[in-house]
Amino acid sequence: MIRQTRNGAILEILIDRPDRRNALTDAMYREIDRALQAADADSACAAVILHGAGGHFTAGNDLAEFQMPHSSRDVGSIAFLHTLASVNVPVIAAVQGQAVGVGVTLLAHCDFVYADRSAVFRLPFVSLGLCPEGASSFLLPRLAGPRRAAQWLLQAQPFDADEALAGRLISGIQEDPLAAARACAQALAAQPAQAVRASKQLLRAPERDTVHQVLDAEAAVFFERLKSAEAQAAFQRFFARKG
């Protein structure tokens, strides 16, 4: 369900679960995590492209897994997000269709994000009785401004590519976001690789420690919220609609 393709110095990671709009399971998070770590350790890798199959980016967490007990906070999603926030290899996202939950928050950690006009973004955490994750409570106000971030996170309403661009969540709107991501990756591959990585590290360094702290703080509240009556009622309504 996670497919990797290496084209020269560029690694493409495809989320390939189109029957579920590429909803992510714990195992899928761990596979992406391992791929990112390997790419970061490979000095010959110039860039990583993350995209989804079947006309969607990702519908976020597979909610069925939220009904499973969590014996530890060492879950795949948190490990993946910490890795994404740590790597110095550039990461580029190509977004079409649904980008929901972590499918939005992970974009704040990417270096370049291209979307087309089919893209619909939504942060449904509050409507599910949960709270922000992915360090979005820290990063989104810095990208989009506190008013727009509050609108996205507290109202939990979908927004389009124009709104995402205005909020600096994406780099640009393209007719073919994957082609744009590949062109960006090729441009990065044409630069001295270690200079690119050193520069990304400098760009990210002032906030990295804070991002990791916020990731853990959000996760602690998130898993407490999962046990709440509000969250369980929201999940019951969600699965009733799906049924």
C-alpha cells in the first residue's frame, strides 16, 4: 500500500490505497517513516516526493484503528511525524482530491507543496472530539496567521486550493501537481546535494526542538481525547453514516 520508486537521485513515495482514499494505517505510517529515514541517510538522494493514488492525496488516519486500544504512544503516526520534522533531505508533496487531517498537517513539514484545483483540505479534529496533531497548533499560525489557523482548526470546515495558497500551506496551484513536484525535485537534484541539505537544516533549526516538543504535547492530549465521551460519540456517528 506504500510504493517506492527511485528515479536517479529522486525517491517517490506513493500512498496506494485508493479504495479508502489512501487512508493511513499504522503499518503504512511505519513504512513511510522507514523510507524517509533511508532517504535521509542516503547522500545520493536529492529529494523525496510524496503523493497519493486514485486522484486523492490521503483521507488521513484510518478511523477504524482509532477504536483499537493504545498501549503506548509509540505509534506509527507519531514516529512518522517526528521523522518528517527531522529529515534534511527535501520533501515535496503533490496534492489532488482529498487531503484530510494528517494529510494536511504533514504538509506544514514539507519544503514544497503543489496542488491542483481538485484539492480539498480539511482538519476535522475538533469535529471528531479530538485536538490538533502534527505540531499544527504551532506551525499553522506561523504559516497562515492565527486567525486563519483558528478558522481551519476550530471550525473544521473544508477549504480549497486558493485558500490553502492564501494561507501559505501550499507553494502553488498547478494543473499537474505531480509534474510540478518532479520538476522541483529535478531542480534540487541539479544543485550541490550537501549544500541543499545544510541549507534546509539551517532553515529548520530555529524551530525544530519546539516542533518536536509540540508534537509530543499534542499527542498526549490527542490520546486522552480519544478516550473521551465526545470522541467516542463522534466516531459512532461517523461509522453510522458510513454504514
